[in-house]
Amino acid sequence: MQSSLSASSLSWESQPAALLAWGFLTAIMGAYALGIDRTFLIDQPNYLDNFSSAATLEWVHVLFPEQSPLRGLIIGVFSEEVLWRVWATALGLVLSPPTAVLVTVGVLNLLVVLSVARLSNPVLPLIIWILVPVGFAVAGLLQLRQGFAFAVMLYVALRMNRPVLGTLIAAMIHTTFVLTLPFAIIAWLCGRRQFLALLLVAGLALAAAYLGGMLFEMFGGRRLHTYSVNQADSNSILYVFGGLLCSVPSLHRLLTAEPPEEPPATSRTLANLAVMHVGVIAFTAISFFIFPFGAGRVGYLIMLLLIPILPTMRRRDSVVGTMIFGLLLLYLVYLTVKTYLEGTYDIFFGG
């Protein structure tokens, strides 16, 4: 039984067209990510400074404040993104800052590619990674801390079937994943009681949005000098509607039967990711009205969490699933075209 499930999960490797498409997309992404001129990319100077200054180890002192050292250490592990600091320090000690940036870009995109390699069809997740505006173009090339955190979370979740561990590691790389960590724990604790998990994450999302300002003051770290809790990164109600639309594939997975050909461990992991996805969307929708800054800061996860969920929807024997899949795919194409026509990519890649 186990061998048949394993074979079904890797059946795409025996299909030359799928294997060729996967390899082609991987090669194209790698060539573009490592070959692009990063001189004028937005955030490039920040990351160069990050890798050059991390090797001084000054950030270590922040983890051990004189008052309440234990509390400061627990909060600082997340607010100071200690694993990103460790990564930046390790690379900064042996590589030049530009080379360290390239290594980070290469590793995070490789992790995304390897993360989806064991799904039934890894080509679709890569297409979505390339297609969504916050995917390859932003998290994969520009906002490297967010992208690296997401890639690590996805790899640990999908390859090791440990979404809670992956989210915990990601939260120590980028603080936005601190929000998703309780959602991951709830999904794990509830197991197959998925309706209960949805109720709990919705309630937690409401509480987190209501207490958002206080939580940002606690975990914001050095960002407290850069951002205001009253700052709104998203100012259109369409942002909320778009997020609610993106929740439909996750709700479909959670409220319908699992695809029969899907290995049980993979089904549980994807269900946990779906619960996290719904939690993030609920937090974003509620925060739009009472904590606008929070809606903008974690909103990128609404799109990125579609990468493992949308391609694995049950649609072969489900008319509803097929319709949802087609609708979301059209929506992602619309967002990509809209982003391109508005010149957003020009801003990102022009500095």
C-alpha cells in the first residue's frame, strides 16, 4: 500500500513532458535569478548592508537585554529574526555581500523547486510561483527575508511533513510568520476536526487583529523605528475581496473529501497549510478595518500559500473543484497582467 502511494505521488517523473517542463521552468528561474543585474533592484542596498554588517555580531547583544533577559531572549528570537541573522552572519564571514545575496536568491528558489517536487504535479506550483506578483518576482528576487522564510517553511512542511516545525523556523527568519505559527499549531492539534480548526483560527484571527497594535509593539523589533501601526499598506476594499476569493481553494480542501490518490501524510500537511491559509486571510480581512498595517504586512502570504494548495485541489472527479481551480487561475493571470500594466514591475526592478 505504501509503495503504491509513493509511486502515485511520484508518477509525474515517469512522464517525459512533465519532467521536461519542470526542468525547463527550474532552469529558466535559475538563469534569470542568478543572471539578472541587481544593481538597481529595490532593497538591494539594504541586503548588501545586511550581509556586510551582520558579521560584526552586534545583533547578539540585542538578544540579552539587562532587564528581563529571559523574556528579552524569547521575544528577541522572533523580533530580531535570529535565524536570518545567523544566515547573514555565516555568509557575510566567508562571502562578499553581492555574492551572499546571490547565494540566498539561489538557495531560496531551489528550496521552492524541491518543496513541490513530490507533489502529484510540480509544474503547476512553479507556474503559480512565477505567475503571482508577490512570488518569484518579489519574494524570489527582491524581498529575500520573506522569500527565504517562505521557502524554508514550504520545504520543511512538504518534504518532511512538519508544517509546525517549518513555520517555527520561518518565524525566526521573518516576523510575519509569527502570526501563522499559532494557526499551524491549531491545525496540528485539531487533526481531522477541520471545522473546529476553522472556527478556532477565525477566532484567533479576530483577537490578533484586535490586539495587532500591541503585538507589533512587542514583536516589531527594529521596525518600530521605520513603520507606524497606523500605516495602511492596503487601501482598497478589493484587497479584502481578493483575499476572500483566494480562501476558496483552502475551504474546498478542508470541507470536501481528500483526493483518493493522495498519500495520507501529504493530505494532512496540505490540510494544515489550508488552515493556516484561511487564518491568514481572516486576519487580513479583519485587519483591513481595525489594523490596516497588519493587513498589508502579511497579505503576501495569501498568494504564496496558494502555491501548494491550488494545484493539489480535487478536480478530476469534482465539477466544483474544476470551476474553483479555473476561476482562481484566471484571477492570478488577471493580477499578473494588471501588475505589469500598472508598471509595478518597473518600480521593483528599476529601483
